[in-house]
Amino acid sequence: LVRRKCHMEDVIQRVYDLDPDARYVGMYEFTTPLIIIRDPELIKTIGVKEITNFTNHRPFVDVGVDPMLGEVLFAMQGDRWREHRTMLTTLFTSSKIKSMFVLMSDCAKRFAAYLSKVEREIELKSVLTRYTNDVIARCVYGVSVDSVNEPENIFYRYGQVASQLSTFKQ
């Protein structure tokens, strides 16, 4: 890895595969110990039952470089992470997720129908942004829009304007 003869993913995969029966494996990244959890039950215990004991994790984004990504739950740490997770946990109960699944499936069916008709290259980011817009509109706001087939709908246009606001002038 240091001599750039392989990628970090390759090293992690090799360590992961060392003992197929192990519940977890570990390695060092220079002087930092890393643990890779392999057992689904152990992942569930850590990720659900004992989550309050695991508030800090390896940061995947430099908040100084991208402050917007610093607002994502996975980038937060400590008390800030704990507060946001508590708030989000009440929003995403299993019954709410189940009801949203039906709404997301409807959006996915429309999206799949659109993709099955495409006979040319498309700009995927734009199309996926429109699909995401439809899912958010349906699940969060209860509004059914079809941004993929109706690219100029007002919900999508306002979403584009809102996502481009980086700072507010006072």
C-alpha cells in the first residue's frame, strides 16, 4: 500500500478474508488500530443495541474541506452525533420505513419504465437527481411528481434553486 502496488480496498479485503470463521478481524493503519466486523449479529449489536457506546468512528470527510458533508450523520461525532441520531431515530421507525417503502417502490417503477425506453446515452447524475427528487417529494411532502418524465415541474425547479443556495447574505 505504501509503495502503491495495491489499493486500500485490496488490503482490507485480504485482511477480511484471513479467517472466514472470525466474528471480526483487525489490522493497523500505520499506528491506528482498525477493526473490521464480519458477523451480522455483532454488527446488529454494535449498530443498534450498543450504539450509544460507539459515537466516534473514523471520519470519512474533512469538514474543513467540505462543510456540507460535515452535516451528514455519518460524519458527526460525540455529543453532536448523539443528538442528531436521537432526533432521526424517532423519524425513521420501522412502521414509517415500511409505509415509505410502498411510496419509493412506486417512484422506482416509474423510473424503471423510463430507463427501459431510453435508447441513447443519458447523463446519469441528472436522471438520478430527478428520481431522488421524486422519492423525497413523495415520502417527505406527500406530493406525487414525475421529474424524470416532466423535467420542468415546479417541485424539481424549486429543489434545484434551494440546493444551490450556499450562503445567505445578511
